[in-house]
Amino acid sequence: MTTPALVPAAAGQHPAFTPIAFVRCVAQAYAQRGMEVGVALQQAQIAPALLADDQARITALQMELLCAHAMRELDDEGLGWFQRRLPWGSYGLLARASISSPSLGLAVARWCRHHGLLTDDLALALQVDGPLATIRVQARRDLGAMQEFCLLSVLRNLHGFASWLVDTRLPLRQASFPFPAPAHQAVYGRLFDAPVRFGAAAASLELDAHWLQLPLVRDEAALNTMLQRALPLQVRPYKPAQPLVQRVRQALAAHPQCSHTAATLCAELHLAPRSLHLAPRSLHRQLQAHGTSLQALKDAVRRDRALHLLQRTDTPLKRVAQACGFAGEKSFIRAFHQWTGQAPGAYRQAQRGR
């Protein structure tokens, strides 16, 4: 168990942005069971008097400690949201059911589908409409005073877990919620780093569909380690562990024709120094410091994509060139010869002859 002694040092490093309204919801979960919340508040070093102060805020670490203690003490990872308890480890089961997926899209779809096995109070679904992917959460019963905390937590949980699976903070187009904007609405922008719409028909997250094509970079061993302290994925925006070069290459691979520029990559990867117009320059400098360049990474991704299409498909060379971001077949043939010393047609024949 994490000791309260850890809180003061961390509190100085992490500003208090989490509204006291979320702490009240945890206290309500205790009240629903006829139990006292005092020990949980003590574990997180939250003074009980703060619950009466609408303006009070706590740190993300305090919220993590509070929820971790409450989930164990109540044996409910739903913290009173649902008609039946979700025993400790329930969301870990969802993670284990998704970790073997070949792509992020399938992992998210599995997570949504299997959530219905834990509780039928919510219906989750992943929908893809052209370039837009939407994760939608529809309440099947009145969640009452727990509505905000429930929907917010479920979507933060899924967004954090999905980002962890590909080690990239997945950029959202929009987050929507089916209730009026609360007094603490500013915290939503921090949690989702995206425009937030209130008063919507259902809770949802929207993102570019191409991110769903990413392969997972985590395995069972990484999952076991993460589950030992999983709550940061829910209470804090995800911070990638991957080096910048890998993140840039992954973003290029997920985007059709590798058409990203330095500016669009900075937006996708949230690389923005104080002066926004300097962001592309900063990216180029950082890549150079790692011994590479944006063009070299683009060439590597295009080469890998071309090799895959030539080895595994019968796609005509003109379409292979387009898929790899080349304006014409001739420029593709020249580039491919530089990469491999062979013409693409000869390479394909050689591979088929093996």
C-alpha cells in the first residue's frame, strides 16, 4: 500500500487541479455501503473539511491514492456507479482480454464489448465512419448523482489504456458528455487535451480513425507491471515512454501516404514549445540530435510499406507508389532502387520465387 508520507513531496510537483466534487463521489460510494470514508481520506491526506468547500482542489496523486484505497476497501472498481460491484481486478480482466489484439482498433472494440460482461448499466461501442472513429458510452439506466464521475472515469480509463497500448497519447478531436457544463469544467480540458462539449446526446470520444491501425507495442509482461499501479492512466493524461524517434515513426506509419509535415507531426504528438512557430524547427533539431531526420524516417516507413505490399499482395506498382506517398510510379521506382538496389518488379518476382 502506498503510504500518505509520499503525498506532500509529490503535491509540490503536481498542482492541485482535481475538483473536490470527485472526492465527494467517492465519499458517496462509502455512504451507499453504510461505511465511513475517513481512512481513505487520511490515506490521501485530504482534510474532511475540504468536502464542504466547492472551490477546493486536490492533486492527481491524492486522487490516485484515494481511489486505490477506496476500490480495495469497498472491493468495487466502479466506486458505486453500477447496480452490482466490480470486484478488485475487474478492469484488469478487460485489459488482459485486449492485450493480444493485433491492432489498437480491435483492442478498443474488445474492451468495449467485454465491458458489457462486467455490467449492463452502460453500453460501450466503437464506431468508424470514414476518417472518424467514435467511442460512445450510453447509460442504460439513470446514474443519478454518479453520472458525471462514472462517465468521465470510464472514458478516461479507456483513453489512458488505449494510449498505453501504443505508447502514444492518442490525440482526440473532441470529448462529449450528456450533462450541463459543471463549475469545474476546466479540468476536462486538462484530462482530455481536446475540445469538450457538454449537453450531448451521449458520452463519447472522437479521434482520427487512422490511429486504430496502429499495432500494439505492449505485451503480457508489460501489462502485469502496469496493473500493479494502473490508476495513473485514469487520473493523469498519458505520457509516452517511447523515444521521440519511435513516436514520430509510429505516427508516420499510421497516416496514409506518410503525408505528415513537421508542423502536423508536432500537432499530432503535442510537441509545442512556447512559440508555436518554432515547433517544427524544434522537431528537426531533436531528430538530428538522435542521428536521424524527418525525411529519413519517412523514407524508412515508405520502404517498409512498399516491401510489405510487394511481398504480401498483388497490388499494381502504380497503387503501391500511391500508398507509399509517391506522386508517380517513376519516382517510386527510382526511390525503391536506391533503397534496395533492385526495381520493385524484380524484387517482387525474386520474393515469389523463394
